[in-house]
Amino acid sequence: NCSLLHPWLAGADGQDRSGIDPESLERGNDQGLDTLSERVGLLKMATHSIRNEAESQHTILDKLGMGFASTHSVLGSASDKFKMVMSNKQNRNITLVIVASVALLLLYWYWKKSG
């Protein structure tokens, strides 16, 4: 059908002079569109997968940040209490005796284990 032909493919009398079958061109276009549609679908799936992974990692990082904040709070509280205990000279001496005793016990244990 010459009405489907592009004007530059038809001669002066409206006859096809290109030797190209318009139906084969249409089939080729349909195959190209199918291939393009498949690729777009694959890209869409990859994009959704990346988005889901990013959201998952964002949630993990949020939970990790909350855990660090909680740990920071606990350590800050313990540090404040330790400073309060160490501000008194008698408490400082008791703490020194305890630390020295633990160190001596560890050294004795190491000596017995290696000997």
C-alpha cells in the first residue's frame, strides 16, 4: 500500500522505488520497541532494587546512630560518676588500692599460667 510509504520512498507515480517492504520495516520497528520495552523494564527493576537497598541501609544507619547516642549517654553518665568519686581523696586512695590489687592478681595469674 503506497499510502503507508514516506513521500521520499515513493516515486512520482506513487510507486515504491526503494525495494524495501513496508511490512518488514513495521516488524523491525515492533521488534525494536519490544527490545526497548524489555530494557526499560530491567532498568526499572534495577532502580527499584537500588532504592529498596538504600532505604534498608538508611534504616540500619538510623538504628546504629540511635545506639551510639544511647551508648554516649551511658558512658557520659558513668564518666560523671567516676569524676565525682575521684574528687574525694579517700575514694581516690581506695580506687588506687583496688586497681593495684586487680593488676597484681592478673600478673600472678599470668605467671602461674606461663610457668
